Amino acid sequence: MDIKISLKNTDITRTEIDEKKQPANSALDSLWSGKLDMTGWVQAPLKQDKEELDYILNVADIVKSEAELMVVIGIGGSYMSAKAAIEALPKAEDGIDVRFAGINFCSPYHRELMNEMSRKETVLCVVSKSGNTMEIRAAFDIFRALMEKKYGSREAAAGRIITITDKHSGALREETDREGYVSFEIPGNIGGRYSAMTPAGLFPMAVAGIDIRALIEGEKAAASSPEWDRNATDYAIARMLMMEKGKQVETIEFYDPRLTFLGEWMKQLYGESEGKEGKGLFPVTLNFSTDLHSMGQFLQQGSQVFFETVIVVDEYEEEITIPSGPLAGKTLEDLNRAAFQGVAEAHRQAGIQVIELRIPKLDAYHYGQLLYFLQTTCAVTGMLMGVDPFDQPGVEDYKREMRKALGQ
Ligand code: PA5
């Protein structure tokens, strides 16, 4: 397990952590027991079905050879893990452009994608566990009509539509069976925001050219690591302690803009899993050094409602050297490291609590470890808080009210 946590810039003591080890370990045990609903993702990396993985890779190869663009229609957990990985990780040259639709109700956003689709050979990939999400339904109907027009018939369009949905239930499963779309399954016991390791995450990543075998190997390494328990539960317990000490906001910080959307994914994972019954840490993400020139002021001297979790990448694949001027000879990464040290010291002097998470390298293998680490942490913190980290009753409330507003 290569993801490391440091609490040296917090006032959390080893004794405080150890006092919560027992409930954290029983949370971990129930995650691993296989008896808890929606925890299929816990053992998934160790049980990866070889046939399914080959099928994902084969279909991805066909899509890459026949299309220039794949439009993924999905929202929330049905697209965020794929987009985050595509923005963060290196991609093979044969990977094609993967774009996302159905993530808002904005016509100009979708019109731009429609214009692009009319110029490029396109495949549509519709991802919805429930099969009845409004954003997805609307975008699918718009984009399918365009595909029928572009490729000449309903049948020709159907040959370029792939669905990823629940194995047995939901409107999208019925439609898939009726229209004969190529399809992958999201297991019934894995919810949207924990679905990165299912076809919902893996297939779009593979089409974009990400090495999903390495990603799965990373997840597997994390899931079977003896150090696992200590690192993931230490972070979960530290978050819980921060809450108990009165912190209400977790600012998740990056020094690498490729991780911006990982931050969005984390916000969804933490916010939707933990924000219940009046509890939870409000997750915020910041990108440094950009946000040091804006929110940096608030962090240093504003209301201390927050603690920080900084995610640091240790090794860069490239370091650009500054050729002239007062910084000649230094690399951008030298400056990034100095910014990190400067911020750490200034925040230490101001008494700000900073948790540090380190990932050795931004590659598929280590990223797989990080995903698994974060999912486990989130589930354990939620269980320590006494909420169900796998439901989202509040989200369902808005969906219901929106249907009413539409008279449906
Ligand atoms: O994590 C979740 O369960 C949600 O964010 C869902 O992924 C999101 O609401 C989309 O739902 P569905 O995949 O059923 O269309």
C-alpha cells in the first residue's frame, strides 16, 4: 500500500487515534463481511472477473477503431470516476476523445457537443444504474435522435449505442434488451459513487486509453495490503476527530491541476455519503497555487471552521527548467515543492490543522490504490458518524420534487 498519511501538522495524538481503533476496525470488518448492503465494491478488486474485463477491453478496442468521439451520458456516480481518471492519468495514443453529456440541463452545453458529434464518428455510452434519472433520459433522447439522423436509421444508431446499467432492473435495462444495445452491468450491490471499479468507471477510461488493468492491480494491492487498515482507518478516524473538535469543513487541496476532477469526485463521494441527519463534513476543493491567490487569504486568517487535507504527488514524470531570470535553473516542480513547504509552515504558524496524503506517482496503478483508499475511508468515517454511507435520501427528495414540478 503506497498511499501514506501524515498527521504531523495536526493536533491529533496517537492516543486519540488508538481510542477509536476498535469502532473503526469493526466498521472495516462489517464492510468486508459481505453482509452489508451496497458493499460489493469492497471485495470487487480481489474478485475481478477476467471474462468481464476482457469483454470491456474488446468493446473498447472496437470503439477506438470505429469512432473518434465517445459521448458518455451519465450524472453523479455514473460519470464522475471516469472523468476524474481521464483528466488525471496518462493515456495511450489510441485512446479517443471521451466527453460527457446529461450532467446539466443546459442547451448551449449540449448544442456544442451535438455540433461536434455531427462532425465526428461517434459512439454513445449511456450510464445509469436506476435507468430513470431525468438528466440522462433527456440527453439520451436528444442524442439518440441525432445518431439516428447521422447514421440513417434506428438500427444503425443502435449499433453505436452502449449502455451500462443494472443487471436486471430499470427502464434502461428494458430498453437495452428491446433495442439490442451492447451492454455492461453495474452490480446490484454497488452504488453510483462507489462504482469506479465497475464498467461505469472502467469502460470510458479504457476508451480514453487508460491502462485499466494497472488501475485494477492498484486497487487489488490496496485491498490486500497489511498496512491497509492503519492508513485508511487513521484518515477516517482523523476526519471524525476533526468533526468532534468542531471543524465543519474539509478543504481538500491539490498542487496538480490534473487532480481537479478527482476533487469533484471526492466531493460527491464524501458529501453524498456523509451529509445526513444533520451530520457530516462539508467538502470543498482548492487548487494550488491558483487558489493561494484567492482562498489562501481565508485559509490563513479567516474563520477556522475548516481543516485541510492536502493530496501530494511525490514524483513528476517531467520537470521543466526555467531558462533565465531570477529563478533560472529551478524547475516548476522546485517552485511547487517550495510553495507546499511555505504554505505548510505559514499554516502551522497560524495553528491550522493539515492532514497530508501522499501518492508516489500519478499513474494508473497508484491512482487505483488512491480510489480504493478514499472509498474505504469515506465508508468508515460515515459508519463512525452513525450514518448510512451508501444511501442518498436527500438526492431522491429533489428527484421526486422535480418530477412533480414537471407534472410527471
Ligand atoms: O452515487 C449515487 O448513487 C448518485 O450520485 C447516482 O450515481 C446519480 O444520482 C445517478 O444515478 P443513476 O446512475 O441511477 O442514473
